[in-house]
Amino acid sequence: MRLYFSLLLVLAFLISAGCVEEYTPETTNVTTAPTVVTATILAKPAGPTPVPTPPPAEMAYLVNIKCAVGDRSEAAYHCGGDVQIRRGVYEEVRVIARYPDNNTFTSGIFGMGGGNQVSRPFLIFPDLKYQGQTPDYFVKMDKTIYPVISGVAWSNLPADKQLAIQGRW
């Protein structure tokens, strides 16, 4: 019986030794509430992610534009000037003039850049009834049409500043 009593006493000592904590007055146990982490879940956009539009760039220049009645006949009205490209090689370059009634007239087609000139004269022959009117100009370089604003043909203009042109050019 003594053996059981000794075993019970040792067992009680071992159990209580693991549960006893030394008291120090400097330490205080503070129970903190768990912090709540909030996450914002962004809704997936309905359509594809928009691709940023590059800033407007100068593509070509129209300079020295003058319109006059022809030298030999009073029935030949023409507008001419120089078209200059900024850089690159283009197989087909043409100047397009659109008048307020949406009639358009074009210059001849020529290659520019590379082994060709980067500045070239152009001529447009609008109807005599357009004498004294100022058209909207466009420069078509290969398959892209660029609106001309203040003598500069711009690419990537915002939609509200673009001049629309219709037709097969």
C-alpha cells in the first residue's frame, strides 16, 4: 500500500508542477481580441481590359497651301502646297480635301520616305464653286487616314477632336 501511496504522491506532484505558474507582479496577462482583417474584392470588369491609347503623334505636315484659279483658264481652280512626312517609308501618300458639303477631292498618289523624297508638292483640283472656301485636310499614308489640324497630320487623336471622313480612299 505504501507503494501506491508513494506513486500517487509523485504523480500528483508531476501534474501540479506543469500547472503552476510563477507569479511576478510586473507581468500582467492581457487578453486581446483577434484583429479583424477586411479585404476588398474588386469586381471583374464586364468587358475586356481597355488598352491605353498612345498619345497623339505628328505624322506629316501640310505647308504653303494656296488656292487659285488656273493660269491658262478661268475654269481651272486648284489648291496646292507641300506635304512633308516626319519619318518612315510609305508606298502610297495622298492629300484629301473635304469641303463643308462633304465633297472630297484628292491629290495624286506618290511614295515617300526611304529612297524617295520626304517633302513633295501636291495639287488638288476642286470644283470652281469651292473657290474661297477652306476645306478640312487629311493625309492618307498607306491605309491610314490622318486628320490635319493647323497644318499637322495627327495620329491617335481623342474621338472628340477627330475629323471624320467617309468614302473609299
